[in-house]
Amino acid sequence: MGDLFMLWVAVGMCCATFRVSAWSVNNFLITGPKAYLTYTTSVALGAQSGIEECKFQFAWERWNCPENALQLSTHNRLRGATRETSFIHAVSSAGVMYTITKNCSMGDFENCGCDESKNGKTGGHGWIWGGCSDNVEFGERISKLFVDSLEKGKDARALMNLHNNRAGRLAVRATMKRACKCHGISGSCSIQTCWLQLASFREMGDHLKAKYNRALKIELDKRRLRAGNSAEGRWAPAEAFLPSAEAELIFLEESPDYCTRNASLGIYGTEGRECLQAGRNTSRWEHRSCGRLCTECGLHVEGRRTEAVSSCHCKFHWCCTVRCEQCRREVTKYYCARAPASVRPPG
Ligand SMILES: *[C@@H]1O[C@H](CO)[C@@H](O)[C@H](O)[C@H]1NC(C)=O
Ligand SMILES: *[C@@H]1O[C@H](CO)[C@@H](O)[C@H](O)[C@H]1NC(C)=O
Ligand SMILES: *[C@@H]1O[C@H](CO)[C@@H](O)[C@H](O)[C@H]1NC(C)=O
């Protein structure tokens, strides 16, 4: 996983959310050139928003983007090169680019702002460029500078990480949208001015999740790897066999099934995880989570009655407060539990 954890160190610095161990605090974010320091906090926030998106996207999966996975994987012997690793790299790299780009549009930095290079030019039928287009180029550069430079190795894993970092940044670009404003006599909209803006970070996350689902496994030539010259030239693993793969996530190793706890690999296992039974609100994917997390892992689904407290009977009082009562109702939540010994399958 390279030194992605270094970003986590930075995240820990800014938000005191994550524990930092002493061995990891030797990174350039602290000791590096002064110019970097201007962006450090924003870079850390960006990486954090990437990880939060990862947690959202994987909330109902066996692997649910645990914090420890990143920390453990910085030990060399455990460096993963799985599909999940590819997602973490892409989403963090995208998060940094996204945040820095937003910062530019908000005028947070002196040396970047909106991209207004095309303003005034005709964009298409009935519209011209105008307004504040998000300046993704700058965000892209900063993300590359910070995130890619954490990759110090020259091996296949490093190349994989660099590729996925880039795929993450391409996803930010790919999900950009045109937004427009109407002009003309009394809103007749005879002419529009348009600008390019970032999609919501959630949309970008959905886009990357789809890429995760169809990530490509790269078969490596083991002999060549052992000889240590896999970084020769500009070896671009995916492009080697699929020219259109630059925006795709790639991985080198099959994932474990993530069912069973294995502390030394940083895998929690799914025992004790909550899952969702068919409900009015659940998407089909969430809907299947009890199967995925519990039964397909040899666990059974256990319902537990709990009391949920929520606001209800809210009344508006003149002026201007809303008072509510607290209502309690019983809800059933579902968890993966070890099957009773008598029905446990042999082995
Ligand atoms: C960049 O944006 C984030 C929120 O998107 C904000 O918290 C942070 O303070 C901004 N950075 C700067 C330098 O203003
Ligand atoms: C955890 O994984 C390692 C590496 O695959 C394996 O050697 C070990 O036996 C596993 N431990 C458990 C408790 O399954
Ligand atoms: C269903 O979704 C709505 C909006 O997304 C939310 O307000 C509501 O609490 C959800 N209901 C349940 C039972 O989860």
C-alpha cells in the first residue's frame, strides 16, 4: 500500500481523529519544503474525505474500509495489492484533488482560482463560457505532488499504486458537469452562460465504486519482477494489454474472502457486523447484505430487538420554535453471529 499511511498521519495532525505511531512520523508533510505546508491541511482533509467516502461505499460489504487496514499494510510484508488497495489509492488521490480544486474556486489560495480561460467564447448552440469553472488542473497537480510522491518503490506494487492514484484523479475529471445560467429578456433563456463544475463527491465515489467492481487484474511476469527491473522505462501495466485502461482500477492479487478474522492481516471478519434485511429503504445491494456478510460466510443472521428513540409529534410554537416529543419504538436489527454449535457444518 506504499506510504499512503503518511497521508493518514497528516489527517491525524489536522483533526486528531486517528492515532499516530511514532515510527511513521518521518514524512515530508512535516519535514518537507515550506511550499508544501501551504497545502498540507487541505491535502490531509482531502485524503480524509476520500477515506470517509470509502467507508460509505463499503458500509455493507465484507471489507468495509477499516482504518487499521491502511496502517497494517505499511508493514512491508503485508503490503496488499488487492482490488481494495486500488480503491483506497484512487479515492484518496481523488479526494485530495477534489478538495484542492474546491479550495481554488473558493479563493482559498493566492496562486490559483477559477479557470476562466474560455470565458466569453462560444461553447455550443445557445451558450457561451462564463462564470467560475473549477480549476481541476491545479488540484490534479497538487494531488500528484503529494500522493504520488509517497510511492517510493520501483516495484510492481508502486506502479500499481501510481496507476490507481491517477485513475482516481481521472474520475474527478470524468464526473465533471456543465452548469448553466439563463440570460435574455425576462428569463427567456435565449442565451446561457455555462461553466464546468465538479460533481458531488458522492457521485465521484459512485463512479469509482463501479470501477472497483470491474477492476482489472494484472498478471505479472514473476521472473521479470524478481530481477527487479519491472520499473524499467515507462512500464504502464494496464496499457500494456488494454489501451483504454488508464482510467480503470488495477490490482495484482486476489482478495481474501474477508469472512474470517485474521489479526495479523488486519482483517476483522464479519462476525458481529450489522446487516440489513429487506426494508422499504434499502437498495438491492444493501438488501442482500445479510447473505453477503453472514450466511455466505458460514454465520447466521440474528435479530435483536432494540429500542429506537426519535422525535415525533412535533409542534410549531409561535414564534419560532418547534417542540417535539421523544417517541420510543421497538426495532429489530440484524447481526452476523456464529451459528449454534449443533447446527454448525463440520470443519
Ligand atoms: C480547503 O477546503 C476545505 C473544505 O473543503 C477547508 O476546510 C479548508 O480550510 C480549505 N483550505 C484552505 C487553505 O482554506
Ligand atoms: C492469517 O493469515 C496468514 C497469512 O495468510 C496465515 O498464515 C495465518 O495462518 C492466518 N491466521 C489465521 C488465524 O487464520
Ligand atoms: C428512509 O429514508 C429516508 C430518506 O432517505 C429517511 O429519512 C428515513 O429515516 C429512512 N427510513 C428508515 C426506516 O431507514
